[in-house]
Amino acid sequence: MILEIVQYGHPVLRERCKPVTQVDDALRQLAADMLETMYDANGVGLAAPQIGQAIRLAVVDVSHDPDCISFLKVAGRDAPLASIMPLVFINPELEFTGPKERDAEGCLSIRDVRAEVSRPVSLRAILPQLDGSTLEIETDGLLARAIQHETDHLNGVLFIDRVSPAAKIALKRKLRRLMAED
Ligand code: NI
């Protein structure tokens, strides 16, 4: 089922989401619906607060571009990107391992806004899975960026919070207009 994506200005996007403590059929269905919603909107990631649920659950799929990362290790071993896509995770823990790099980002909850965001290029992520297992990955590129963007959502942080002060001024009018629409 395609869910409605909450838009900028809605308070749920600013909540610090609660850890997922129990995985049941309803949660599995929610994750499946989030993937469907993300694909329908041509996004590469979606976090639960974006569909109005303040819980630490997110989905990512960057498999449209196998060259969007330069490496991927799963549990310390080289692995193909497709082997972990689509990615569904709860309660992520991130550790940054590289210098920061700027790249353009957008967000399904902030229509028509793109901006350069500076983030660590690589990371190690502990990503608990719905089946009770834990996925431990090291990667970079768009996958590292998407995991950071979605994990930010779980903490009530939006990519526009991380743009440079000059870029923020440039975005101000557009954001105020989006806020007024909702
Ligand atoms: Ni987003």
C-alpha cells in the first residue's frame, strides 16, 4: 500500500523517534509499505517519521546505480551492493570513518528543494534487521549518505539543517512557502 508522505512543517519530522522494541506482522507490513511508497515516489530512502510514525525504522535502496559506492563490506567481507538491497533497518548505530564531502541531497518530505550537504564519506553501520539478525556494513558513496540522511530523520534532523549558512539563506523563502502550504 502506498502511504502518504508527510511534508515539511509537520511536527513528526522533528521528533526524536522511539526505538523499535518488537517486530510483529504490523511492523513488517509497514516496512513493505514504506518500500512501495519510496519506489512510487522515485526516492532512494524513506524513514518512518516521513509516513507519520515516530519509530526508528527506515528503508534504503540505491541499487539503481551499482557504481554509487566504491566499496561494501558486510561483516568485514567484500560484498556486492545488490546482496543487501533493498535495505530495511531498525535502531541504526553509525560510526563515521572518513573525511566530510559535499554532495547534493533532496528529501521526499521537502518537495523541490535540493542542496549541497557536507557529510562523512564513509561509515560503519550496525543495522538490526526485522528477522532479528544484525547487518554490519562498511561503505561509502550514496549508500553511506542515504543511511546518514535516513538516520538523521530518526533524530528529527532534516538535510536542510546541515547545509551551509549561505545556502540556508538561499533556501529560506522556498522553505517558508512550503511551510505555509501545509
Ligand atoms: Ni529525507
